[in-house]
Amino acid sequence: MAKYYITTPIYYVNDVPHIGHAYTTIAADVAARFKRLAGDDVLFLTGTDEHGINIARVAERHGVSPQAWTDRIAAEFQRLWKFLNISNDDFIRTTEGRHQRVAQAVFQRLYEQGDVYLGSYEGWYCPSCESFYPDSELGPGRTCPVHTGRTVEWTAEESYLFRLSKYQRWLLDHIETHPSSVAPEGPRNEVLALVRSGLRDIAVSRTTFSWGVPVPFDRRHVIYVWIDALTNYITAAGYLDDPEKFARYWPADVHLMGKEIVRFHAVIWPAILHAAGIAVPRQTFAHGWLTFGGQRFSKSLGIVIDPAGLSREIAAESGAEVAVAVDALRYFLLREIPFGSDGDFSKPALIQRFNADLANDYGNLLNRSLPLVERHFQGRIPAPGPEEGGDAALRETAASAAEGVAPLIDRLDFRGALEEVWRILNAGNKYFDAEAPWRAAQAGRMDRAGTVLYNTLEAARIATILLSPWLPTATARAWEQLGIAAPLGSQRLADARWGGLAAGTRVRPGRPIFPRIEARRPAAGGAATRTSDAGVSEAGGPGMNQITIDEFKKIDLRVAEVLEAKPVAGADKLLELRVRIGGETRTLVAGIAQQYAPAQLVGRKIIVVANLQPRRVRGVESQGMLLAASHDDRIALLGVDGDVPSGAPVS
Ligand code: ME8
């Protein structure tokens, strides 16, 4: 059995995950799931990078220890991966003992053989990247080339250095003789240019802070965070702990990442491994940046989208299951942007793909054909008769498309792979329209109607197997509707061969898996975009459900004063408030009973939507809505800063 070891970067825990991290992790997940489908023995690794000055500083800013902080954020990453249906086999944290032992063993070995030596290092240092940059790469006003606007700091310190210069020749030969070791071509050329321009020895320890793995033979130093981080890939494969596992999975088949960190992976990492006598990874693959209104999503720039919030919005707007909305996001990210290029995220484009590709092309193939099986064949898939009309063409398209997917996944061309699957779906829909099984049934040609339905559902079955890595939940639902007894998870790529659908199978048509998103129905409380520490709010920014100023002006926001508050009988979350808005008194019902006691509210000035149509909630007429911010289970009322009379407009 072939093995396949794929990794994502281990993400910094300086803030919660955002859609940029999800992008890489979803891509790795699809590749891992596809390789499992193909029958490979897969090891799929992700994790968190938890050391370094930057993380120590963030923890301090939040008034907690670095360990408490990293525990909290690592848990957020794990929670999100579960929510996004990520099938990682391991999750590594650089603060774990198993990892620290490996980082120290590699460092010790390089020191003992003279590849690491004591010296000093000075240069322009970006604390966000944890790396030094030469003058020639700095942005305007001595700023970091990656973190726009972040000024670099001149840093000089005693440091252990790694003899990277010694491996320049070897590295150049290696990349030239193994061009696929760095992909795609753009990043490969960049790396080659960097190596050709000459490599200097690099600092691999720090003395100015202590949140890191101690250098084993000199406790004044901690191991430079990038050396600590890169070694995670061998730790998880079993280096030191499990030689058998290591022999099985190492070297990694693909290290997947964003293009900004390719130099660490394609220059420093292979040199260290080679120096330590360990095989080098087969491929470093750098994908492009996901942008939003043209700007890179980035924690330090404060432009972030929460993939969980976004998925919930899509679920609320469509009526689909949340896990199906997650599938739609997984699909969209890998369909919309060619893997390797930069691409802009936009919610309207996601909705467009949801409706056109998933609801129409995929969902409707089932929604249209299954009820006919129910109506004309007592719900059992009919046996196909002799081929005629478009039958052979559909079979051939399905066969060639199914064969075309695996080589595209080998090249991480997710978009191309999906286009192959869409060849089947498009052909299936066209075939269904052209062969019109309902007409054959009306005309009493039941054999022909049965053949067309069989072929249509066979195309849908094959597409469902092939799509399962992208859409794990939706394809499971489709599989249930097809009524096939063997679970989808037991299927292999070889089962995506024409003719596998058993006649006589009892179908189970259900509600549409992807209900179309009709008009703009903004989800209540949905705020997928948010502000990070850096404080640039992008909520409602370009591309995200934009409204015009005139639309906004239709909302009459007012300051209101709470006169009375009491619980609503039989509803433990609701309070009934009497509020004064200028000269008028109104009743509001609000779901804040678990956060606010009635007595806390009386006399408070809040903000209300004054022109909302009244509606009855638990028998009480609510004449407006108060505004509050929410995060997880927390709710905080909006108020006014200063003494403003009730009734004052808010804009
Ligand atoms: O660099 N578009 O961690 P990190 C696409 N700890 N991908 C994005 C993205 C965007 N806008 N934003 C983030 C680190 N990513 C180090 C890695 S590995 C040994 C150590 C993804 O938290 C992409 O994979 O800054 C990028 O390379 C990674 O997150 C950076 O994560």
C-alpha cells in the first residue's frame, strides 16, 4: 500500500484562526481524504506553533501566562478543524514534550558535528515573522516585507548560527535535479534565485526572551522559533519515539503552505535535514494568498473572516444543515481560486457557486431523478436495458472524468479535479433533459425510462464518490438518498467505475441537500467578519453583503431609556422591557435574560431599532428591537457614551 504524508504549517497561536488558515487546512484535508479514497495509507498532520517572543507578548497583553494563552488558542484551532470536518490524524503543539525532545536532539547533533556554532547576529528583525530581513527586502520606512506597515527592529545578540552557507551548493543541485521539490514554478524560481544569490549562516538561537525550547547545552539560549517549528514534521512522523512509523512515513510527500513561508521550508529545512543525515521532503507546495477586497487576510493587519460564522450564515440563509454549508465553503475555496494563485474572497461569489454548482448541477440531478424512481418503479432503481441515444456518451464521459481526477490531485490542482467531476454532472443533467425519462414513462416505454434513470443515477453515484473529499457531509446525504447499503466511507476510487450501481436498490429521496439561497436574507446575529487585536474593522467591508447608504438610512435607530424590566413567563431567555423613546413609551421583548438581571437594566440608555414591524413573542407584542453585541454565549448591550436624551437619533 502506498503511503502519503501531508502537512500544513503549524499555525501561530497569537490569535484565533481565520479563513486563511482554513484555506490551507481544507486543501490538505481534501488531498488526504482523496488519497485515503485511492487506498493509500495517509498521515495528515496539522498543529500549532507556540513559542517565540510574539506569543509571549500577546499572552502578556492579555494578562495570562504563555502556556495558558497557547492552551486556549490551540483549543480554538482544534475546535475549528472539527467544525470544518478536517480529518487530521495528528495535531502537534510545539510545547509538547515529544516535540521539545526532537528539537533539542536535532540542535545537539548539528552542534556536535560543527554545523551549529556560537557567534553573534545582527540585522533588521520583524517580531511578527520572527525573522531577519536584509535591507534590500524591506518595505518603505524600514517595514517588514510580509507585514505591511510593521517597522522592523535592529537587533544584535549573541547567537548560535547554523552553517547554511556550507549547504548552498548541495541545495542548488538538489532543487535543480528535483524540480518538483518546490512547486509551483513561481515559488521554485524565487527559491532558486535566493539560493543562487548566496546563503549566509543563520541565527538559530535567541537570548532576549525565554519562551522557547532551551538549547540543551547552553540554557541561556532558546532555539530559534523557526528551527523549533520546522522539526514538528519529523516529531509527528515518529523520529526518536517510533522508528518504525518514521521509516514508514518519512520523508513527507507534501508540505503545504502559503507562499510567504516557502523560503523557510525550501531552503532552511532541507539544509538542516541534510546536515542531520535525514531524508528531505519530496515536495514543498506554496499556494497563493486569499485576499479580501484585494488585501491579504491577516491577523496582524486585522482583516479576518471567521469560517465558522460564515458557514452558519450560509446555513441560515439557505436552510441547509450547518455541516453542508461547511462543505459549500470547502468547495468554494478550492473551486473558485486556482490553487497556487492569489484570489479574492467574496460572499456573493460563494452564494453564486452554492446555487449554480451545488444546488443546481449536483443537487438537482438527484432531486429530479429520484422522485421518478419513486413514482414509476416503486422506489427501486430499475435495471438498465440496451444502450441507445446518449447512453454510451454519458458512460464514456463518466469513465474518463473519473480517471482524470487522481492525477490532478497529485498535482494539487483542486480546481481542475472539480472541473473533471463537473464534466460528469453537466453530462448527466444534459442527458436527463435530452432523454426525458418522464416522457418515456408517459408513453409507456418503461424499459427506456428505467434505463435513463439508471444511467442518470449511476452518473450521480460516481460523482458522489469523487466529491466526497470536498463535501463529506453532503455526499453522505446524497448516498443515503441513493439508498446504497455499503457506507460511503467504505468506497474506494475503484468503485467509481461505471456499472457499480445495483438495480433493485431502494432509493430514499429526501429534502434538497442544498436548498437554493433565494434573496438576500441576512442571518440574525451573523457577524463572520470581525476585528482582531490590530483593530481594523472589516465587517460589512467590500464584497460582504454590501448595502447602500440609502438602505442604511431606512433603519431608524434611536436612544431609548429603560423604565421597567421583567421576565417573560415561561421563557428563561426573554425579558420584557418598557422603554421611553422621546415622548413615547414602548414594549420590547429581548433575549438577554441570561446575561442581564431586570434590576441592572432600569435607568440604562440603550439603542433600539424604532421602525421595526411589531411582532408577537410569547404573547407579548414587541415594538422594536434593542441592539447588542454577541460573542459565543456573551451578550453586551450597546449604549451611548455621554448624556444623550432618549429619542435622539443614532446614525
Ligand atoms: O507562518 N491566504 O504561521 P501563521 C492564504 N507558524 N493562506 C493563509 C493566509 C491567507 N491570507 N493567511 C494565513 C506561520 N494563511 C508559522 C509556520 S510551519 C513550520 C511554521 C495560512 O499562523 C498559510 O498556510 O502565520 C500560511 O502559510 C499560514 O497560514 C501562516 O500561518
